[in-house]
Amino acid sequence: MERVRGCQMMQLQLKVEIPHEIEYLPNLENLVLGFNNLVGVVPSAIFNISTMKEIYLLINSLSRRTNSFSGIIQNTIGNNLRNLEWLDLTYNYLTVELSFLFDKLQKLSFLGLTTSPLDGILPTSIGNLSMSLENIYISNYSIGISIPQVINNLSNLLLLDLEGNKLIRSIPVTFCWLQKFQGLYLPLNKLAGSIPDQPCHLARLNTFGLAGNKFSGSILSCLGNLTSLRSLDLRSNRLTSILPSTFWNLKDILFFGLLSNSLDGLLSLDMGN
């Protein structure tokens, strides 16, 4: 009999629990159950299948239906999911500890935990995933304090989304070492002071979002040298002074947000370029 490697149920509007009999699929590699109305507790058997590479439990964002899974994902799951590359628990009610994820899931490439309940800090063990981790979405949590300096260990990191947390310390100086990095999204935190110049050293940066923080002072002129930039969102901060003339060099920018600041001066005629 052919081995079952993938199980996909998307947009079927299911409103049932995941059967515990899933443990009888010992060779399962991809479990895709997003865009449904699945409810209940996620069976622990899912996290005992050592061949699993992808667990996808995302909501249907169009109708706002949710996979109303609940409960605590045990710290032992990393013992078995050594091959897991994709973990997306976005828009559920699952409680998970970040430290054990980064300690044990050494092949993890994508992590999506938006709006899952969690308090605490982003652990330094994130640096353990130096060769695999590419995308991190941990928004609308309650993560506090700062992005750890060991972020520079993630040499393949492409995107970091920490929207809606409680970050108070600025972008670490080691951030500029991430030469493959493309997207930094930190809106709705509690970041203050001057905008740091670390993003100016990221030649491939195309998305830079700091809206809804408390940044003050001038806008960095070096941001205008990032020709790869497509979206720059600095809305709802406390920025002052005039716009740097270098900004009119961003010929390919698609979104430029400066609403609700205290900018002064005239817009240059070069804006027409």
C-alpha cells in the first residue's frame, strides 16, 4: 500500500475536531488544515510523527473564520519533530513556549505564531537556527524588552515581523550583518528614541515598518540610498524636521507612510521623479 505523505483540507468549511487516529499515519510529512472551522484541542499525536515537515493551521483571512484550536503545545514536541521545516499556528488559541521551539526544531524555516497567547521575551536560543530560519511572524503577542543580539546568527533570515508586541529597546546593532535580509516589520510596539541606522546597511531591504511607535528626531537620510526599498512606513511616531532630499531617489517605492508626525518644511519638486 502506498504511504500517505500529505494530508490537505483547505477551504472545506469543516467544523470538527482533528481525529486522534492521525497517529496511525506514521509516515505523514505535510499536514495542511488551514482555512477551515476546525475546533478543539490539537491531538498530541501530530507532534509525535517524526517524518513531519509541515504543520499548517492558518485561518481563512477572508471570512475571519478561525481554526479554534486551544490548549498548550507540550515542550516535548521538538523531541520528535526534528525534520519540521514549516510551523504555522497563526490565529489560534494555542499556547507555546518559544524557547523550546528554537532549541529543538533545528530545520525550521518558517514560524507563524500571530495572535497566539504568550507572554515573555524572544529567547536568545533563536540564534540556534542559524542555517534554516528564513521567516518569523510573531505578531500580536506580548513579547517584551528587545530583539536579542544573537539575531545576527540567522544568516538566512529574510523577514522578521514582530508587530503589536511590547518591544522597548531598539534594533540591535548586529542586525546590519544580515546581508540576505529583506523585511523588518515592527509597528505597534513601544520603541522610542532616534531611528537606528542599522537598516541602512541592509542592501536588499524592501520593507521597513515602524508605524505606531514613539520614535523622535530626524528621518535618516541614508534610508534614501536603499534602492531596493518598496515600502517605508513611519506613520504615527514623533518625527520632526524636513524630509531628506535622498528620499526622492527611491524611484521604485510603492508605499511611503508619514501620517501623524511633526514634519516641517516644504516638499521638494524632486518628488515628481
